[in-house]
Amino acid sequence: MYIREIEEKDNQSMEHIIKRSLESFNLNIPGTAYFDPQLSSLAQYYKKLNNAKYWVAVNDEDKVVGGVGIAPFGIKGQVCELQKLYIVPEAQGKGLSKELMTVALDFARQHYTYCYLETLEILQTANLLYSKFGFQQLEKPLDETEHNACDTWYIKKLT
């Protein structure tokens, strides 16, 4: 497997991965990434933002098996958001999420001071990953949050 920037041909695959993952936890509800308007055009969405990128992990047949994004958060300019980290079930447990996180955070360090993320407490494996990467849990979301169904928030100082 290898990681590369998303291309338009990957949009449908990533939308499918994200939606199936959320459905598996009964999280296909308003206020989650399931209903993000840019979900069907991630390549175009991240390309038009400053200091933002989305990466996909692909197998040897160039089939997308997961992805992660970094985008600006709010209007302050010092905070980015780790977004849409999803991996297909058959590729989980092989260190791929750590590789995607490393690529995303290396990019974030070049442009931001802090990295923020929103998730749900029920996603225990994801929460454990964020803690291992040094994210500190917050008591409430940062202002300007868009995913009001999320109940767990983290921030990390990028040094």
C-alpha cells in the first residue's frame, strides 16, 4: 500500500468508504461527515482550499482503501482540522491509520500551530489513536464547529 494525494477518480471510493463506516456505527445522521456537502467531490474541495490536502491510501491495484485530510479550521489561521480519517475494514489493524496520521500531521506542521479534530466517543479505536498521537481531549468543541453530532474533541500543539 502507498499514500498519495486524492485525485478526482478517487471521490466516489472515498465517499463510499466514509458512508459505509459511519453506517456501521449507526452514525449516518445529521451533524456527521455523512451529510457533508463536499463528500462527493473531496478532490476538488481540498484543492480549492489554502493549506489543505487530502490523501488516500491505495493498494497495489490502485484501489482506495482509506484517506485523511487537513484543512483550515475557523478564521484564526493558526488552527487546522484533521478530517475524514476512514479506512475500509479489511485494511484496518495494519498500521495504515498511523501512516495516514503521520502524513497529515507532517503537512499540518508546515502551515499551522494547532491541529483540532472532532469525533464520537463510540469510536474507541479512533480515540485511542488520537491519544497516542498526543492529542489532548477538550471539554467542549472549538467555536465554528460544523459537526454538531460529535461529542468528543481533541487538540494538539504542532511542534
